[in-house]
Amino acid sequence: MNRIYVDNAATTKMSKAAVAAMLPYLEEGYGNPSSLHTVGQQAAEALFKARQSIAESIGADVKEIYFTSGGSEADNQALISAAEASARKGKKHIISQKTEHHAILHTLKKLEKQGFEVELLDVDGDGNVTPEQVRDAIREDTALVTIMTANNEIGTIMPIKEIAAVCKGKVLFHTDAVQAVGHIPLDVHDIGCDMLSLSAHKFHGPKGVGALYVRKGLMPSCIIEGGAQERGRRAGTENIAGIVSMAAALKEAVEKIPENTPKLTAMRDRLIEGLSGIPHSILNGSKNNRLPASVNMCFEGIEGESLLLLLDAKGICASSGSACTSGSLDPSHVLLAIGRPHEVAHGSLRLSLSEENTPEDVEFIIKSTKEVVEYLRNMSPIWQDLQEGKRKYVIQ
Ligand SMILES: *Cc1c(COP(=O)(O)O)cnc(C)c1O
């Protein structure tokens, strides 16, 4: 079957450049960069070049990049670093917001148990936080503000440059930019953030590798103890093949932004238009201020899981949007935060495109989703009640 993959917010297919960059370091370039001999030093050289390239791709300095095992680790390290540095000064208040990724939310929960006071700001119906909200929440004892660049479920892009500006000189600002890096133009100096997380597998690089940008003058805490790798801030023999591949993937992704954005945006908007034709459906996230490849819709009277399985049977690989971990049937915290009631939040569909998708794919997805939603609604007693007026529609 010809599969249509539209789950790029979950992970992406590696680009040819990323695979090609990796191979030599799985074969002859297997050295440990800490070794003094030639094979080791060749690996050290590759590591340095990759660090330089990644720094350049986000407007950072080579000394400001710390490699990690991915976005989750970068988020953990950023939050723990800021918390530890601030705790020494007696600052115990952390500001974030409700639609963050669990790598942030669960780390904040842990910090809360250690005595930090975490304040999660509400978002508006589009999933946005304003700089004014952040400004009003900052206190004398605020240690850190962490607000994501773009949301992984609903695609809303946050005003992080303006948020960074209200934090400047007062409090550290970290942004989880995992969904944004390689997809929209980003420059750490332009943003004015102190720390930024990124992950290779979200921009056509390999899984299990990422980076934390830490502004010069700040020192991240070491959360993995051992050797002196990453300037003593993150122990463990470096994932050279992964890091080199991440650098190649990021360089290519950034270069392709101008060419890909109009194509992706056109397909995204056509999907939104087509799917909005389904009665009692609603777009989740901002209409215009969203990632170029991201669509998220709710359809009343259906279960997202059934929709996904039936779409999969038609060759469409999509997502409900919630990183619904094993056994959890809780609706997405993001959809609840933007005001969707439980029963509606359960009927969500996230489609995240890549440059491999075509306008033909888009038309097939629209047609298939219409068929599947209609089929599921016809079987649903709740839908029956809605139609007979025994229940009120939540989505008009
Ligand atoms: C995917 C993702 C992460 C986690 O990154 P991993 O590399 O999978 O650990 C963190 N934050 C956001 C916004 C993400 O989309």
C-alpha cells in the first residue's frame, strides 16, 4: 500500500543527507573523541565541526551548544540548571504555561516536589500566552520562565521574542523549540532567550540526539555524571554518528525553509478548508499563527482512536495529537487548556505534513476523513442523540 505519512510532529523520516552524513561514523570513523590517537582525533574533529554547524544554524556560538540524547533531556537539563542556579540565590518561583510538552511539565512536577513553586499560565482559545501575562507573573523570587516556541499538538507559535524581552535582565528564559527548529526561521540572539532545546528527529535527523543552547556566561548543571564530555556538563561518550547526522539534517532543513514554507502552508490551509467542510468540526490552534505543516481538528461525536485506526486502514498515518502514553485515556491536556470539553477533546485529529506530501495526498486525506467521520458517526449512539435533539451540539 502507498502510505501517506502525516505524523511529522511525532517524528520525521531521516533525510538522505542525514543518513549519508551518519554512515562514515558507523563504519571507519568509530573513534572516541577523548582518545589521543588519530582515529579518536578524527572523531573529535567531526564533533567540533558538527557543533559549529549546529551553532550556525541557530545563530549561536560553538561554545553555547551542549549535546544531549534529545529534546526531553535538553528540557530536563535546562529546567534543572535554572532551578539549581536560582535556588542558590533563594529564588523558588518558576513560570510556564499549560500546553507545554510533558518533558517540561513532568520536570516541573519534580521541581515542585523539591520545593519550587510552579505557576502555569492559562492560554487563550488559540493556545497563546501573551508577554503581558508573563510580565505580570514575574516576581522578585522568579527563577525561570519556560515557554515553548511552538506547540507540538496544535501548532500555535508563541510570541517568544516578546516574552524573552519581558524576562531580560530579570529572570532566565528557556524555550522548548523542538517543534520549531528547522521549520521556521529561528535565531537565538534575535529571540533573546537564555536557553533553547532542539531535537534531531523532529527535523529529519536521527532519534536519540538533540542539543541545548545555553547563552554564554551561563553554566548548565550536570545531570549525567561521569567523564568530562561536553565541558564537564554532560558525561558519556558522544554519539558522533548521531551528532554529525543532526548537523547535516539541520543545515538542510534550515536551507529549505524558504522553499518549503509556501508549499506546506498551501497544503495545510487546503486541509483546514477541506476538513472544516465536515459538519460540527473545529480547528484547534491559531488559524494563521501556526506552524506551516500543522493541522489539528476536532470532530464532534467520534473517538479519535477509532478515526486513526480507520485512516490507517486507508494508508494514512496520522495522530490524535495527544502523546497518549500506554493505557492513559485522558484527553489531551493541550485541548483541555484551549477550552475543548472532554467529549470533544477525545475526537481530535492531528495531521503534520512534510515536504514529501503532495496536494494529491491532501485531497485523499480530506476525502477519507469525511468518509470515516461519517461512518463512525452513523454507528454512534451519541451522534444519534445529537441529531434527534436529545443532546446539544458543543461544536456548532
Ligand atoms: C518531541 C518533543 C520533545 C521531546 O523530544 P525527544 O527528542 O523525543 O526527547 C520535547 N518537546 C516538544 C515540543 C516535542 O515536540
